[in-house]
Amino acid sequence: MEIKDSKILVTGGTGLVGSAIKKISPTYDYNFIFVSSKDADLTKYNETYSLFKKHEPDFVIHLAACVGGLFKNMNQKVDMFEINNLINFNVVKISHEFKVKKLICCLSTCIFPDKTTYPIDETMLHNGPPHSSNDAYAYAKRMLEVHCKAYQEQYNDNFICVIPTNIYGPHDNYSLDDGHVIPALTHRCYLAKQNNKPFRVLGSGTPLRQFIYSEDLAQLFMWTLENYNGKESLILSVGEKNEVPIKKVATEIAKSFNYEHMMEFDSSFSDGQYKKTADNTKLMNFIKEYNFIDINEGIKRSVEWFKDNFDSCRK
Ligand code: NAP
Ligand code: GDP
């Protein structure tokens, strides 16, 4: 079979990461199929099965998930647990039934143990309970890894997991309540400037995070599909030295809006996990060099995208 004839099904194809893969897809010689919940509700076995029957994919990049920032993880634990378990169960099981040649599933560095040594690496996923703020999401994602491993061991399926750090970029979810920190603060700063009010950052601003720009992550997904032959999970991240405090991110967002003078921190809100510093050595040993988009530049681009797409973006 020619590579150009092979089909890659991308679940969650309309989300932050799916949109980034879509953007770079014309540079690859595959037949990409990007799907969202409008094509099939993946929590339903029959709809998921029909989707696979319709497309008969060779490869699956599985991104679809019930996703959100710290406050969605804290306030919607049942959804984070049930929806993710259902989606993942169906996608993994049906990928096996349709003899998918490679399935790449997506975990997150926020599902690692809370009490741990740093930096976190791929071997440490199950070494202790996750942070209580996102335990429901974390355990659902950990079971995705267990499910993939089981298919590797019992059927020799090429089902693997990648583990990104915090992601940001165009097509994010800009919900004030449910979004991750960069899109939520982008929306907050936009409204603050419109109304000439303080730009309120939730929590103390001190927690540390590693942010990867969605288009960099999209390239790394494609690299994993084409080149990574390991069975173990792989962290996809910028390096440890690129870890930044939330305050830095808020400041860059405020700069992009030219609205730096009225930033304030509301410490009545949770900080979540202080840090989850991840080690990208395994990835870098494979790819040797990668020019990650700098956080200042990435935030500038993301804020511009938000301004240009304010009416239609998710919020
Ligand atoms: P996102 O922007 O929220 O997009 C979620 C996607 O999943 C959308 O395309 C959505 O389709 C689809 N989806 C949700 N429920 C579905 C259902 N029941 N049936 C079918 N499709 C459904 O998410 P993202 O930020 O791109 O995340 C992609 C992956 O990266 C996820 O697995 C997430 O856990 C992981 N991750 C994200 C981050 C981050 O910072 N964002 C960090 C680490 C890992 P609709 O548009 O139709 O709802
Ligand atoms: P996390 O990395 O999984 O914790 O998820 P987030 O992307 O939601 O980042 C959470 C961190 O950003 C915490 O330290 C929050 O206190 C801080 N933060 C500041 N303002 C906001 C906001 O408006 N929304 C969110 N989600 N987090 C915020």
C-alpha cells in the first residue's frame, strides 16, 4: 500500500491539537480524516463502531476527550471520569477490532503522581496518587495507558501513548470557567481591557508549568506516528528550563493586549499542583534537535488568533 493511500483518523479533530494537526496536514502524504462529536459521539459504542466502519483507518491519532483547566477538573469530576473512560474504552477496543496498524493515544503530565521526585519521566506514571484537584481525569487517563498496554501484551497491537505538557494555541477553549490558564486569561484580559477593569489572575501566580505550542505538538505527533517504534509512553514537551510561572504567562498575555497596568492576583482561588516538571530527554534523544516556538511568540500568536476569531471561537 502506498503511504498516500493510507488513512489517518484523527479523533478530536476540531479541538486545539486536532486543529493544529489539520493545519500541518497538507505537508504530509496521507489521507487525513478529522472528526468531532458531530461525526460520532465516541462515548457510544455503536456510533464509534460505525465511524470506524465508514473510514476503515490504517492509523488513529486519538485526541478526543473531555478536557479542561484546573477549575473544570475540580468541579466536573464525574464528567471527567465517565466521559473519558467511555470514549477511551470504545476507541481502543474498536481500533483493535478494525486492526488499526498504529493507535496513538494522548495522556497528560497532569496525571502523574502528586508526591514525586522531579523531573517526572515516563516510568513514573503509576507511582502514586495524582493531585486531588484532577484525580478523576487522571485515573481515567491512566486507564487509557493500561488499556493500550494490555492490547500490546495480549495481541501485539501497536497501541501507544504520548504525554504532552500544558498545550496552548489557536482554536483553544476560551471559556472563563472551564478553559486552561492561557485561553481563560486571554479572554479575561480581553474583557478587562474592554471594560477598563482589573485583569484578574486566579490563584497566586507562583505555580510552574511547561507550555508547548499546539503546532509544535502537532509536528511531534506526526514524528511519533512515522518514527517512534517503542512500546512505552513518550513525553512530548519543551525542556525543563522552559518551565515558567503562571505570573509570567499572565504578563505576556497582558503585554499582547497592551494592558499591563491593572493585573491582580486573586488568591482565594486554587493554585492546583505547584509543578509537574517533565523530562523530555527520551524525546530529545530520538529527535536530537527541535526548535520549539518560544512562549512569548506563541502567546502573541494565540492572542492575535483570539482577537481575530472572537465571535466564532469556543468560549
Ligand atoms: P479540546 O480542544 O477540548 O478538543 C476536544 C476534542 O474532542 C474536540 O474535537 C471535541 O469535539 C472532541 N470530543 C469531545 N467529546 C467527544 C465525544 N463524546 N465524542 C467525540 N468527540 C468528542 O482538547 P485538546 O486540548 O485539543 O486536547 C487533545 C488531547 O490532548 C486530549 O486527549 C487531552 O486530554 C490532551 N491534553 C490536553 C492538554 C491541554 O493543555 N489542552 C494537555 C495535555 C493533554 P467537539 O468539538 O465536537 O466537542
Ligand atoms: P493545570 O496545569 O492542569 O493545573 O491547568 P490550567 O491550565 O488550568 O492551569 C492552572 C494554573 O493556572 C493554576 O495555578 C491556576 O491557579 C492558574 N490560573 C490563573 N488564572 C486562571 C484561569 O483563569 N483559569 C485557569 N484554568 N487557571 C488559572
